[in-house]
Amino acid sequence: MATTTAPAREARTGPPSILLKTVMAVTGLVGIAYLLIHMYGNLMILVGPEAFDEYAHHIRTFGEPMLPEKGLLWIIRVALLASLVLHVWAAATMWRRANAARSQRYVMTRRGYGNFYAKAMRWGGLAILTFIIFHVLHFTTQTVTIGEAHASPAARVLDTFSHWWGVLIYLAAMIFLGLHLLHGFWGGGHDDGAELLAQARRADPVRLHPGDHHHRGGLHDPAVRHPVRASRLRTADL
Amino acid sequence: MTDMLIEGLYREGEPIADTKAPAGDISQKWTTRQFEAALVNPANRRKLSVIIVGTGLAGAAAGATMGEAGYNVKSFCYQDSPRRAHSIAAQGGINAAKNYKGDGDSVHRLFYDTVKGGDYRSRETNVYRLAEVSANIIDQCVAQGVPFAREYGGLLDNRSFGGVQVSRTFYARGQTGQQLLIGAYQALERQIAAGTVQMYARHEMLELVVVDGVARGIIARDLVTGEIETHLADAVVLASGGYGNVFFLSTNAMGSNVTANWRAHRKGAYFGNPAYTQIHPTCIPQSGEHQSKLTLMSESLRNDGRIWVPKRAEDCDKDPREIPEEDRDYYLERIYPGFGNLVPRDIASRQAKNMCDEGRGVGPEVDGVRRGVYLDFADAIGRLGEEAVRSKYGNLFDMYERITGENPYEVPMRIYPAVHYTMGGLWVDYDLQSTIPGLFVTGEANFSDHGANRLGASALMQGLADGYFVLPNTIRDYLAKGRSRRSARTTPPSSRPTSRSPTGWSGCCRSTAAARWTPSTRPWARSCGRSAAWNAPRRVCARPSTRSASCAPSSGATCGSWAPRTRSTSPWRRPAGWPTSSSWAS
Amino acid sequence: MRLALKIWRQDRPQAKGQMVRYDIDGVSEDSSFLEMLDLLNEQLIAKGEEPVAFDSDCREGICGQCGVVINGEAHGPERTTTCQLHMRSFKDGDEIVVEPWRADPFPVLKDLVVDRSAFDRIIQAGGFISANTGSAPDAHATPVPKEHADRAFMAAECIGCGACVAACPNGSASLFMGAKITHLGELPQGQPERDARVVSMTAQHDAEGLGGCTNLGECTRACPKGIPLNVISQMNADLRHAGYGR
């Protein structure tokens, strides 16, 4: 009797988790690319307020006359907003699926990389989302002001960071963002980037996350458990 | 033939002749049988059902193959998934007469080695067939994606195993059984998805259903709900493994409790060569009363390790490193200077037991006896260096350290023999059919292929040979001719004269459950296994009996003599001077 | 050794479970974790109480039937299976919390026993190579580069115990699935069905209600066979190649 590969069952609910993961990775990379440009602009403040204002002005007139005023800015804004919406949607879907996959929680959970970042990515992500909204209200729409209202962007920056709580808000946001990127970028890197290069695909499972603790040495030494090394040993043995 | 109990132990049975093997040259028998066995039309296969108990190599392979052929298969296992069957624990490898090394191997040589290794007590017709299909097994497994070890040229690697002089063993590191079983499991799951196989996991067979002398189904218990179910089919296949756990401690899995075979035997299926139990010399010794099972280490350790016990019983407590050379008894080197530590398995096992029974065993005392001997690598480490020893035996040393908490690079290992495989089993004919028509037995559960001693890497070969190639070709003859016996679905329930109906069984189980056995059955099983099975043979052997086949040189440490009397059709000449036995495998 | 055990007790799949404390004395540090539970059960039976149900079979770390979460870690503090975990990894007087694998697709049947048939169904969806018995060409017809064979073997070492799901904060079986997809995808025999396999298996995985992977790496850390995280990358790459099944 001829039998073939069983077809996928039609019970699939929503998009494949791996597709969501790819969406997270791609939109995350868009975000990271923007952050690099943003950081370049921010660094102008170290050159001087004039340079910073010049940068802020230039980004609005970039590409003229091919583009109208703020043309590039709006392109960036739309791309960022779309990325953000997709990123948050994918994350929320994954979060919901994760919760549905374990409705009965463990009484005790190991403290370690994975369980920390499982929380850090989600709650931290929510914190970053809140911050982004605040940041836009603060610097873009200027609905919120810290200190006085200024026409010069550089002045607004300097005024904000002359208040301790302004510094605190931005510092906290940077910490959350750093944590988010630490796992997001390197974790995403495993998936979609360097991981698939020939030498990386045999990465030591235990050493993937340097922050993780190892068990005591000897028998349980990660090197002993390394699949490739172990295989060489065993093959030599046979 | 008499109804009298002979020596109070056994009764002579009817002579059994294997009538299924065709006449003619041994090398043509399988071809002839395949041709002569009746075929079942593909359209009729859909109307036939087969129950297969057990999902190890033999059971899963048979289930997948029968499913592919289009029969309705009901597959049963007590584990939570067919992938857990204990075939998975086999380490060494699988033999096949491929002659890929060009070292003079052939079907005939594999046949010869297997028969010789089995002390000329296996059924030669079956063994020849086994050797013939062995090559197909490797082809089949590779096609399924079993990741056998390969050489840099991309071709399959072989090694020499079990004391033979050719390299015919295919392997996947130390996990050959796992890889082969996963291959068969995947083929089975494919058929489950295709709808030809219905899987009943967490089901334990309680009884064989025999109607008018013909096996027609099983009674099984759903281990989750406790329900007792009757399943009927046109034929029943037992692929439920060996009975090593009658010794309580063995290398078998916890759930391998031989219930299926035992019930079939109680229903009249003959049991062949129960004494033929393989004892493996290099297991990790028992550490205390708490022990639930034993773990095997590769016998390759004996290539470089030296086995010894203290000469004086009072030294057994000492740190072995403090016992001077002159106070050590390298007993294998002393008794068998020609072979030294590389004596055959059975001899190494028996001598280790003798040393411990003399009171010179080492390690923790269990029941007042120290059951362990030293396997010392100090010489090898001195001669080759620790690194060389590590590269050769690193995995085994790690495993030993994990289980015992001792570092074998520092102190000698302790080893002790353990029950490992049972060559005996339900008697089958050339078609693998038992003495109950319609009941087929494959793999370790049957008795036919290994004689008194199984060669290394032959268990996997037999399981897969039976499952993939032999049973599907022989059972069709029964199914084709038995269609006049009507399909199981048409059997009215009232005409099921089982010895104990499903309702009877559930009543029995309820009363057992209600009885709340206190204390548990475990101490009972432990003491039976130890005193009745493991220690009893000495008593029996001390009283030599011409009927006790298992006192022969390579039959392991145990004896027994309740095999049904069978008539030998063996063309082989028994070596002169060996004990003759009427309970030989035929 | 003297230990305080806190064990999840649950009578039936639908019943509400709870943690119950048991004090146990006289545990040998040479006994395995499951032998310690055997001892507890002997004592419970002697007292006329219901023994703790747990799964185990081969007890040599290969069948994959055993597995409980011990103090928050799948298979306990060592990188091995529960049956190969020995009590010398604990200290006298320790309190040990024992829970079943927790994942909705692995419903608890009783106490520490869960139903992992979701894994079987994922394999049914395509975790095989379609090669009917007797249809195979000679084993040497297709040479397989050693590097590929070794990587396939590395992935094929998976024992299907479910520790990856138990340890994953998202309850994902990506490591299990990735291992099978890498095993079969690495071999020439697995190529014809490679795209269909990954599409089918990942769809089944999601349909079972298992969570998505976020690269946290808890699975590979808990895996008694040390299956590396990169099998998941391989699976993702294969699924991308297959166009996500669309």
C-alpha cells in the first residue's frame, strides 16, 4: 500500500510560531538599525548644541529636493511604526502562546539565563514600549516637557538632563533597552545570522550563554559534554 | 512420555517437530518457503487484522511492515510511547553479512559463527535465514535514516565484535539499539499516521484469547484508566522480549516483566530452553538493597583491565591500592593462563560469582555477601598513560563514575556479572509460529536463533530480521489459509471461551487492588529473583543431571530443566564428550 | 541521608493537585533519585497510603520515559536523566521539590506521570523517511560524508524525554523537533521529504498548543543528551526554505 508523508493537520491556529519569530527578528533588526542612526545623532550633543541642532534640522531636509521637507523623516517614521506594531504583535502572540502552553505554573523555577530573560524580554519590552510613547510625547510632539519648553532640540536635551528624574527616566530606559538587545540581538543572531555559518553551527550548547552557570567540573564539565569532542573521543575508541 | 514428574521437577512433553521448514539444501530453504507460503491479495489484507504485543525492534519493525503491506495492525506497548522499548538500550552494534571489508565474510560464515557461538544448540534453518536477511536489514535501516558510523569516504564503518575474526558489526557509537529502534519507531509512526496501525500505548497484555485452539486476540489493561479490554484479531504476534527480570536484578527495563510470554505459556504455548540465560560479566555491581536494576558496561574494558580479588577474605575491606601485588589473586590469569582476562563471557561471569561466593568479593555487602571483583586499570595507565586510557574508555569511565561516585582512574573499578539476555523463549517453528496456531513469537521472546549463547551484536539483528523480513513473509501463509476461519470481527462474543473472560479479569484486578498488598510485591520479587533464580543453580548443578542442558560449558551461570522435550532435527554433529540433552532446541 | 520531599500529588488528569510533604530517612547516597522514590513508595505502601506514581523504564538514561522537575530543574541538578541522577548530588537534610513536567500539551495523568503523546503525533506528522520495507537500495549506494553522518547522529541522540518542553519558559518543543529535522535533513535519504517534513511537523507542534521558541536556551541546558540549540536554527532555516508552508 502506498503511503506518503502525512499532510499537515488543519488544526493550526494562527501563524506559525517560527514565522512570528522571524517577524520579531526582522523588525528587531530594523529597530536596531534605527537606534544606530539615532545614537549617531545623539552623539552630536558632545560636539556642541549647534551641531546637534544642525543634525536635527538636516534630518528634516535630507534628500531635498527629491524628497519634500521631512520626507525621509516620515518614511523612517512609517517604517518604524510598522516594525514596532509587528514586533509588539508577534511578541504578544508568542507571550499568549507561552502562557497557554503552561497554565499550571511550577512551584519552583530555576534561576538562570532563560527564566530571567523570559520575564525580562516581556516585562522589559512593555517598559520600553511605555518609554517610547513617553519619548515621542516628550521630544517629537513636545506634549510633555521636562524643565521649560525650548525651540532648540539641544536645549531641550540639556534641560532634561539637568533634572535628576529626567536622567533617571532615560537611564532606566537605557538599562531596559540594553537588556532587551542583549538577548534580542544575540538570541536573534543564533537564529538568523551567524549561527548558520559552518563553524558556528556546532556551538557548545552549554557555552551559548556566557552568563549561565555551569555545573561542577570533571564529569559534568561542558567540554566533556561537547558533542563534537565527545564524538571524536568515541570514534577513536571504536 | 509420562505424566510423572521426573526428579520432582519436570514432565516430559510431546515431541515437537518443526514441519514448516522446507526440505532441501539449507541455503535454499528460505527462498523455497517464501515461494511456497501462500500470498494474501492486497484487497484482502484490509480485511485481516494482526495484534502485535511489544514495540521493540521486532514488534515495531513487524508493525510497520505489516502496516505498509496493508493489514490492520493493532500494536501494544506498556510504555508511554513505542519509542521507549528496551531495544533502545542495546549499545554495541548489529551484525550483517555484507562483507564490506572484504575480509572473507559471507552468509555462510555468519551462519556458522552464530551456530558455533550458540554452542550448536540453535536451530540451523532459522539461523541460516537470519544470516541471509541480515544484509537487507542494513539497507533498510540506512534508507530510513539510521545514522550509522561512517568512514571519511562516506561509506559505512564496521568493527569486529563478539570474538569473531571478521568486521561485520555496523554501529552508531554506543547507541546502536537506540538508533535502530528510533528508525523502526518512525516507520511505525508513519503507519499510525497512515491509519494502518492503531497504537495502544500504556497497555499491558494480561491474557491470550484462544478460541477453538487458535490464538484470536488478547486481553489487555489500559494502564491509565485501569480498564480491561478485549482485542480480537486474525493472528497475534508476541514481540515482548525476554525474561531476564525473573532474576529481579538484570539489565532489563523495569517494566519488562514477561507477563505476555508467561500467559501464552500458561495457555499452552511451549517454552524452549528457559535455562539459556546470558550473563554479562562487566556490569556495575549492586550498591545496596535499594538497587532497582543493573547497568552494563562494554566488555571491551577487559582488553586492558586486569581482574582480581584479594587472596585473603580479610583484605576485602581494605583500600585496594594498599593491597600489595603478592596478596592479589588475578584469578582469570591464574586459572586460564592462555586467555587471561579475555576468557569468554560465561567463564568470566561464573568465576566472578565463584570468587564472591568464596567470600573474597569486594565492595559493599549486600545480604552478607560482597558481590564485586576489581577490574584494575593501574597497569594499563602505567603502560599507556592516562590520556590513552581516557581516549579509549573515557565514556565508560564517566558512566561508571556517574553511577558509583568513584573515580576509576584512581581506584580500580568494581564489576559483577548480571543477567543480560535470555536466549530461551516461547518455542516457534520455522514460520515463527508457536505451538498455539495463530500465535507468532519474534525477537528475544522466541527461542530459536541463539542456542545456548548469543553472539555480540546478534540480538538487534534477530529482532529486525524477524520484524522486517521473516514474520511478514511467514504470517501471510497462516493468514491466507486461515481466512476460512473467519475474520475476528465476525466472531460472536458468546463464542469466546477464554479461561477468564474480561469481566473475570476486571473482578480479579479489582480484588487485587482492594486487597492493598502490604508489604508491597517488591521485596517478594527481590527475594524470589535472588534465591530462586540467581542462587539456585549452584544447588541444581551440584546434582548433575543428564537432562540439565545448561550445565554445558558456555551456558552461563544458571541452570534449569523444565524445557519441553523437543526432537532435534539438527544436521550438526555435536562435539564429542559434551553432555547430551533431550531438551535441546530443534 | 534524611530528606524532606515536597511532591506534586494529583489523583486523576482532571483532579486538582497539590504539593505534599514527605519526610524520608535512610536514603543511600549511592541510590538513584528514582530508587529513592521507590523507597518512599515502599514506606507509603507499608503505611497503606497511595504510592507516588512516576514514569521510568530502562533506568539507564536512554529510553526517555523518566523525568521529573527537581527543585525547578528538569531532570535535576546534573546534566543527565532522572534515573541516572544519584542522591550524592544532594545533601543530608535537603528539601527537594518534585514536580511533573508542566506543559498543557503534556497533561498530568497522575502525580508525576504526564502524557507525552504530543511528541508521537509530531513524529507522525513527518518525522520519518518514507522507505517501505524491502524497497531499500544497497546501503553503500549513497555515500554520506562523515561530517553529515556525525551531525545527523548528534541530533538523533534525542531520547524524546520532554525535558526541553519542561524547561522552556515558553513550553516549546522546538529542540525536540529541531533535533529530528536536523537528523533527517542532514542525510541524503531525508532530502526528498525535507520541505514537507518541516512544514508538517512545525504545524503539528503549533496545533498541539506548544509554545514558540525565543532562543532562551533553557532546553539545551536541560537536555540530558546535550542537543545543541543550533538544531533549532536549522529547523528555522529549513522552514524559511520551505516558504513557511504557504
